[in-house]
Amino acid sequence: MDNKKYLYGASGHCKVIIDILQSNNEAVEAVFDDNPATDFTLGVPIISVKADIDFSEKKMLISIGNNNIRKRIAEGLGTAFYSAVHPKAIVSQYATIEVGSVIMAGAILNVESHIGKHCIINTGAVVEHDCLLADFVHLSPNVSLAGNVSVGEGSHVGIGATVIQGIKIGKWTVIGAGAVIIEDVPDYAVVVGNPGKIIKFKKNE
């Protein structure tokens, strides 16, 4: 196994992850991308995935914000994954973070919160005690989850949204920016407003 660290996806999200790793004195060897627009990002070389690459021997983190794409790539790479936690995040010693997830600056993970695989806990997001996030969840900047909230696979909670205690959010939902969630949210729902209301359902992913 190659112990060097690699990223997949040369997006703006990628630059944030490079900064997190460098803040932890960890180097990024290279970034892989399907269609690179440039040769470097923050001084890190970008390599087209059209090249003959054996990903099975590389430690990867998928630096793509879209939950659907991140899941597809994660399931297709067949490689080992690692996680990244910004040194200015506050993470309880009793919180758990699974592989492939990213915890950004100012985020708070309180006691016995659980972050699944390939999640994004964005800048300043708060995950209170006993919350459970399934795989491929994205909490946008300044989201606040009160205690005992669960969020299903692939759901995206928009910037500044607030979820009161004990709420269950289904899989592959979208919670709009600034929404206030005071009732459980079913699978595939799109919810906006204060209080949050379902405006439509997505097609099954």
C-alpha cells in the first residue's frame, strides 16, 4: 500500500481539503480528476484519470461536494480511504468519524455523535450529542443539529439550517438554506422554510 495521500476531484472543495491536510502537516501527493482544467491546484499536481492508474494501492479521499457523485466514485475506486479533520474543529473524544469524511474548521462534534463514511461536515457546522449521520451526508456551513438527530444516507442540509432535537431526516433529502426543521422528514423530500415544509420529492437515487 502506498502511504502517500491522494485526492479525487480538483474542485473548490478539493482546495479546502488540501488546506486541512497541510494544516495538519500532511502532504498531498496528487489530485486525480476526470477532466482537469489545469495542471496544479495550490501547488499540488493534478493527474487525469485517463492515465493508467492502479487506485487499489493508493490512500484516497474524494474531494467532491456532490453526494451522488461522491458515492459513485467511492463505490468504484476499490481503494483504501482516509479522513481529514481541521485542527480548529472541536471533536469530542467520544465522537466517531468513519473513513472518507471531512470535518472543516470551526465544526463541532459533541459527545457520542457518529459521522458515517464519506460525509462532509462543513465550516462551523454543529453536530450535538448522540446525533447519527449515515454515509455520504453533507452538512453545509453553519448548520446546527440539536441532540439525538439522525440524518439518512446522501442527504444534504443547506447552509444555516437548524434541526431541533430528536428529529429523523430520511435518506437523499434536501434541506434548504436557513430551513428550521421541527418535524421528521421522509426519504427523498425537499424541504424549505421556517418552519420547514415539503415542497416536492426527488426521484429515487
